[in-house]
Amino acid sequence: MRQQTAVIADDLTGANDTAVQFARQGWDTRLVLTDLRSAAPAPAGDTPSATRALATTTDARALPDPQAQAVTSDTVTAALSAGAERFYLKIDSTIRGSVSAQITGALAALESNGTDALAVVCPAYPGMGRQLQDSTLLVNGVPVAETSLRNDPATPVEHSDLRQIIPGAQALQPADRSAEALARALVAAYEANLRTLVVDAVEDADLRSLAQALADVDFPTLPVGSAGLAAALAETWPHHQLTETAAARAGTGSRLLLQVSSLNPVSVEQAAQLNSHEGLATTLIEPPAQVLTTAEAAFAWLQEAELPTEGALILKAPEERTDDARAVATALGAISAALLNTGEFAAAGLIGGDGALAALRASGCTSLQVLDVLEEGMPLAATVDGQNPGQLIFTKAGGFGSPASLIHAVESMHHVLNRSTA
């Protein structure tokens, strides 16, 4: 019987960034863009005893709470039907969006299935500058609600203390941060009928201790966090190594396509740094906002556009704000899919969750085999199906990385492509 773990994420880049933590530990890992019950068959070399991680996105981050709760509940129910035995609820590492509603929806689905689970919330990701101290999320040492994320155009962050974001949540107060102390505190909380806990973590060792505590307790838990806690759990939860993975291939061309749909200042700066880097041939194209209202208008623009034929192409969302950011991401994704279908591009980088999902869906892709990382926060995967099966894709959440991260990613991708064609 295959053991399955379901990663339920609120956007695509988060799903991929979390899934790759399992892939790096040898799990058979798929990112599924459709109902989990229709997950692609296991790759060659899989065995009945192999452990598998199936990740999917609810796209719930920017949804109103009632819709976010419902779609998360439905997705957990689908994962149960697909045979999932363990769950990881992946929320934004900067606690943007419908965090509380997602937790409520996941717990409700588990309860409907007869599972009385304890939600353990820890979005810390020290490697990316996210720490949780006294239940307060710090981003590079600053309370998150005091950073630029308070002005996020889609999901502004109003509070830094998770207890203000998640009604009824309690801070776990272990005697120390050892796995043993955390496990004892978890047991006491569960026996006291608490069902949502916030757990501090300021370094990777804290996440490893929490992961071990979650593995040691004998009652059902729902870990809730970012890729940081997922990495610790992927190492701690029992699993069998996958001996073979799906074949990946470079596209027939030699160029890279980078779609930057995120308007996060971090991604905007990264795109500018990449485009101005003297060591790489790049061209930045920013379609006007008025042509990104529908896929049809976007296609019409693409047919008339005079695009470069050499070097990496950076397709960037306009910084002009619109009332429908998702429509812009969808149209941008349609342009990217059309460009990839030309065969000119060997691989693609998709920066920003909404646009990444739109590009993959527009190309007919329903599943990705998650392979590795180019660098922290940038997972590498291969499309399983669609119009370009086996094509290499890397993704990045809008707020991740340093100003030079896209430069490093493009350089790393060139090395990967050179190896694949050697």
C-alpha cells in the first residue's frame, strides 16, 4: 500500500517550494494542478511500498474567507479520497491572505472524516528571513505588518501576531525547544481540547525539533506552515527513497523565458537587476495593462509585438495597478504558454503564483514532477504532460530572495541545460 502525504498550498509557487523539500529527501513528489484524485500515475521504477508526496494548490490566498474555507475543505476531502494519510497545510510565509479560513476548512474536512486533529501553526522559514518569536512573525527582523507587505495590493498584512489573525489560537509554551519538551506540550494541549496552536521557531534547529515532536505524538496533527517546517518534516517522517524519476528534457530551443507576474517589490527589483546584468543577454518586455484584460486581447498583442529572437526574454506584468490582478496574471500566463509552444525556449522561470498557475494551465499541464532546487526558494520541476511534456520549469514566490536571485537562477539554469545537452 502506497503511503501518501498531501501538501495543500494556497498558491502554486508555495506548493512547488514546499513539494521540493520532499523531493530533496527522496520522496516521489508530484505537483498536481487538477483534482488530487486524478493524480498522474507513478513513474517507472516506483514500488508499492514507496512513499509519495502529492502537492496541490487551492489558489485560496486572495479569496474571501468563506470561499477559502470551502475550497480548502474540498481539497482536503479530495486528498483523503486519493489515499492521503498525512497532511501539510502550506500557508504564505509572510501570513498574507486567508490563513485562518484555510485552517478552519482543513480541520473541518478532517473532522468530517472522523479525524480530530490538532493544528500546529509555524510559518517560520529562517533560511528566507522568516522567524516566529512570541507568536509574532518577523521578516528580516521586522514585524511583518511593519514591512512593505502592509501595502500588498492583493493581500495586505495588518497584524504580525498570529493570534490576532487566527481566532482562538493559543501559543504553545514548552519548557524548552527540545523535541521532547515540545511533544509533552503538544500532548497537554491536545488533552486540554485545544485545537490550534502557534509554535515559535527562530532557527532551523527549532523546526527540526518541532518536526520530531509532531512525528512522536500519537494523535492526529495538521502541521501548518511554510516550506521551512515542510523541509524538517520531509526529513523526519518515515519514507522510502525513490530510485528513479520522470525524464526531464530541455526544450528544442536554447533561450530562457522568465515570466514575472508578481508585483512584489522584491520581484520587481530582481527583474530589473537581471535585465541590467552585463553578463547575460536579456530583454524585458512589459505588455500594457489594457491588453492584459483578457486572453484574447493578450494574443492579439502578441501577434503584433516585435519580440527579440535571441537571449532570455523577461515577460513582466505592468506595475500599473488594475482592479483585477488575477485577470492580468491569467492573460500574462496565456502569452507565456504561447511563447513556450513555439519551441524557441529551452526552459522557463515563473515568478509569482497566480501567473505561474495560469501559464501551466494554458499549456495544458496538469502535473509536475518536482526534481530539485536551483537555489533556496526556487524549485526545479519537469512538466509531466501538456503541450510540452518534460520541459524544465522553475518557480519563485514573489517575495523570496535577494536582488541578485534571478541572476543566479538564470546562471544555474544555463548550467542545468548544458548538462542535459552534453
